[in-house]
Amino acid sequence: MIRAKVIGAGGYGGVGIIELLSSHPGAKLAALVDVTDVGSPISRLYPHLTGFCDMPILDPADAKAQEPVDVVFTSTPDGVGMKLAPQILASGAKLIDYSGDFRFNSVDSYAEYASRIGRETQHASPNLLTEAVYGIAELHRGQINEQRRLVGNPGCFAVSCILGLTPAVRSGLVVPDSIICDCKTGVSGAGKKPAATFHYPARYDHMNVYKLAGHQHVCEIERELSLQAGKPVAVTFTAQVVPVCRGIMSCLYGQLTRDVSADELMRVYREFYTGSPFVRLFDRSAAIGSMHVRGTNFCNLIVDVDTRTRKLRVISHIDNLMKGQAGSALQNMNLLFGMPENAGLMRSGMYP
């Protein structure tokens, strides 16, 4: 049985992985750690966990928080995981970090990301960057499986866009510099910490764009798509907040390099995602939306061609807190420990 510790247990990312681990067939929670709400049972913060997980939140300095485990999930802000990683790995545990600390494999690529979000560009554990694997399992499951011990969990927008675009980019069907990512997210993407702009009266019945000067997930999207294309790929990315709780809808466009029918494009996508249990493909007639992935680790893709303008058109739906965060983290844990990729994750969600 895999023993798991969650650092940053009180936030949305923390409670998401707690929900999943509480019913996982091959893992169990060993410790919940945070710097706030210390001593409180997690079920007091999140009453829906009552009877499923009533463990107390431990201070990082608590002796129980230092006991050996097999895997650590750091659901923490940028800059925290990179400082904790050496000690965690030295203890023999594997690490899955939610932040951008280990999404990049070189000092230069990390520095570009850090400057984009206004952080210090020097990495606290630069020697570990080449060891980290970027945690989109559908693209890197082979690497994650190779006895690795450090995974940089992907950003939520990045998951949505990369999964939606990779088959077309890899097949050379889209012009690399023509890609547009028009993305909408629910308010939970801003996290648990209160802020004036996410106060109910400021959010209800209100939509807005943000970070037009440059969103941090663009670095991930362009890096991964460039690797798939074998050449530089640049995207136009627009992030928008809409008044829903959870979910991301990314409308993805690009100029096709040749005439392609919707049926041919669908065949390319089906072939690429063979063996990927969490990517579901639909044609333009499918009446699907964010509700159909809510609470699940699925990515639903509507794959289409606008033949009139010869444009690729893919609509990608994920739950930002699941496939965009905790679900991907658990999927990565399964791969790290040689378990079935879908263990503890096969849930249909709820309707309506």
C-alpha cells in the first residue's frame, strides 16, 4: 500500500487529492500538512470528507509530518516545492509538485517561466530540473514509468490546450505560428485564498480576460507543442474567467497545412490517443460541455474542421481541479508506482 503525504492540504489542490486518495485501491493517506488550520481535522474545513478522511492537519515541524512515506504531493505555491524537494527525495519518497517549479528541464527555460510570473529567476534546486518529468501522462507516460521520482504536474490551461492540439501539431496538419487558444475557466482556478476580484458581487454575472500581457501557462504550451512539432511553435493565448465554479473550455484554432476532412482529422486523433483512457473524442454533432467532465479526470475533445476557411477547430473540456490538477497528479502517481493508470480515477461525474 502506497503511503502518501499531502503538503498544502487545506487548499483546493490539497483537498482534491485527498478526495481521490481516500478511495484509492492501492494507496492511503499518511499525513496532511499545512501552515494554516493546524490541528483541525480536514473534515472540519471540508465537511463533505466526514467519515472519509478525518485526519488532522499537521504543522510542517511536527514529528508525525516527518515520518517516512512513499510519495509526497506538494500542493503549494511556486517557490515552495523547489526548496522542499531535496529533503523529500533524500528520504526515499517520490515527489509530485503542483506548481511551476519542476515543469521545465533547464535553468534557462525555468528562468523564462519565472520572469513571466514576476518571480526570482534563480531556481533553488537547479540540479533536479533535468530529472523532472512533465506530468501530462498522455504524452510522457513512458518517461514517468521509467523509475522516475520527480514529476512537475502540469498547469490546468496547459493540459486543456496541449491535449487538444498535440495530434494535429505532431502530424504536421497545422501551421505552427497560426494557433489560437481561446480559453475560459471557472472561478475556482484562482484558488481558495479570498480576493476582492473574486468576491461574489464582483464575479456574479461577470466575465473578463486577464493576464493579456502573458499567461504563465503559455510557456508550457509552446514548449510541449514545439517538442511534438520538432520546430518552434508560438500560440496566441487568451485566458478568461466566467461565472462558474469549476471547468475549463478551450476553443483551439489553427490554419491547416492542407485540405483535411473532419473524418481524416478524427482518425489522426483516435490513433494518437489509443491507449489513453482519459481522452474522449467527439465530432461536431456532440452536445457536450463542461458539465460532462465535472468531477472527473476526463478531457473531452470535439474535433472538427472548418472547411470554408481551412481551419482546425478543437473544443477541449476539462475540470480544472481534476484533469487540470489533482486528477493528473493521481494519474502520475499510478504511473510512478507501476499501477494501472486509471486506478482510483474511473468516475463518470454527476448529471445534471
